[in-house]
Amino acid sequence: MSYKHPFTRHKTREVMIGNRIIGGNNPILVQSMTTPDTHFVDEVIKQIHALEEAGCELVRVTVPKAEDAHALGEIRKKIGIPLICDIHFDYKMALQAMDHPIDKIRINPGNIGGYDRYRQVLRKAKDKGLPIRIGVNAGSLEKELVEKYGFPCPPAMVESALRYLEIAESEGVKNIIVSLKSSDVLTAVEAYRMFAKQADYPTHIGITEAGKPPYAVTKSACGLAPLLLDGIGDTIRISLLGDPVPEIQAAFDILQATQRRVRKPELIACPTCGRLEIDLEGIIAQVEKRLEGKTTPIKISILGCIVNGPGEAREADLGIAAGKGKGVIFKRGEIVRHVLESEMVDALLEEVEKWEIEEAQSGNLLVEKGLGALDKKFALPVIR
């Protein structure tokens, strides 16, 4: 019943990373990065498994030492998502890491050590068939670009990325992802927008060093939502201080709010003003608990307001408009039931199950939906 927004996706080339494809019209993938030293293999694997359980689709590890590079094979064998190696300062570590079973390498143009060393990394990546992320960061731009522009501004970041892309293309390397990160929201947003106008390489988007939750999540959302709504971004990370596992839910929440990937029920509720005449908080808490684990991309509205309730409920897939201890349930804009407050939770969940069955029977039930979502249909067992 929702308005069909005229969203578009910035057209980018496809790049294979392990068993995943990013770019094009493929899903915007969620990634994270481990926190233990990479040579602490058991700790790293344990954390990656926790990230996988949360829904992480790509994972990055840092490789500053030879012992970290030697740990890559053991890690890769015991995880189910593509493994990305993060390299700073020492190009030799990039070369060494590529001797092990990895799926992608990330380098920083500002500290890789110059063009000749960068070319060596490119040539080996090409020989190994590995994609590269050119990870531009406002905090580590090339000195000459900072001097040219006076400070690490978006044009300087884009020039850095385009310069390194040109070198990669001269070496015949085309499997490239680009990021243009900054801890400043406005700088990052403008840099990504400028880059998108000049190149069709897929982008990894994020606000670097966002800080500690909950502010860091809000800050990341402020930076990433405009880009996602512009159709920019092929993979995403929410950088949070501490345990990386909460990054995954934060990323999927932003993707869901921007309708890029909707992969669970969305629950809408009013802010409980003086017009409220039911125990809305209690009802919402019960519904949330009973919807846990569901992946159906359905919009459910529960409103305890006679002013906006009926109109909002009609716009959702399923909705309740209630007042004075009773309410009506809407499905696809039509009233289907009248219920007492004590019956609302059970009645709503019954309608959710009916909705899923009806959508499955018509072939329209999706694993997830949204521009760049998986859009895979699956059938539920038909209950007769």
C-alpha cells in the first residue's frame, strides 16, 4: 500500500569478491572488521562467527605483520564469508598476504609508499585474480594533495581515487572497489557524490571513526542515508568503537529505513501523545517479541490515535487503529476485523500468518525487498 518512490541505483560495474558479487543491481552488502590481532587465530575466528551469525556478509582483517599474513589461511578455512585483507604502510605485507587464500585486498593510496610499490601490488593482484579496494581516507591523503587544496577536502579525495584508478587501469586491473571515507559527514557525502559523477566503480561507503554508540550510529546514519537515497553505495560498514557485532544490525537498520534492503518486518507506532487510549507500549512489546526471527518484509502499523491512526494503518500492509480499548485491523488498506484491546496482539499475529500464506500462494512473498535487495521469492507451506 506504500507510495512507490522513484528511487534509482547509481550504475556501477560488478566485482566478484569470493562467492559474492557487489555492484550492478546486486544487494548492498554489509561488512565489518575484526578487533583482535589477526595472528590470534582462535579469537579472530570466534569473532567472525559472531559477525556471521549477526548477518555480516564480508569481513576485513588487518595485516601489519608477517605472522598476521601466515594466519590468513587458517582463518579463511573456518569462515563462510569472503575475507578481506587491510593493508597500511607496508606494500610488502600486501604482496605477502596475497600468497594466502584471501578474497580481496584493501590499500590506502595515502600510505602505500608511492606509485611503483602500488604497481607491484596491482600486478600481483591481477596474477592472483583478486579484487582491490582503493580506500581513500581524509586523514591520510597524499601530502601533495593536501598542499594543493590546503586541507583534505572532497575534491582532493576524489583526485586521489581517480589517480590510483588510472594507474590500475594502465596495469589492466579493473576489479576495483573505491571508498572515500572521512570522520566528517559532510566531507564524506560530498566526496562520494563527486566520485559517482565521474566513475562507475562500485563504492564501499562508511563514516570512518564514527565513535561510540549510540551517537556513532546516528552520525553514520546521517552520512549514509543521503548516499543510499541517491543510489550510491554497493557495500556498507558502520564503524563503531568496541565490539563490531552491533555494527551489523545498525547497517541493516539503515538499509531498511532507506528501503535499500528490507529483510524483516517493520513496526510503525505513534509517539504516545495525550490522545492515546490503549496500552500501546505493552502491545508493541508483545508484538516485537512474537515477530523475532521473522524475515518477512512486511510493514505493520500499530497506532493508538483516532486522528492519524486510520489513515496510517491503511498505508501499511497490516495495521491497527485503536482507541478506547478497541480497534480495527486493516489489511492492504481494507478493514478486516474489529477487535478488543485484549485481543489485538493475537489477532494481528494471525493476520500476519494469513498475509504470508496469501503472498506465498500468489508467488509474491520475498525473502527481502528494496532496490538492490535479493528479491528472491520463496513459498511457505500452504495450510488448508
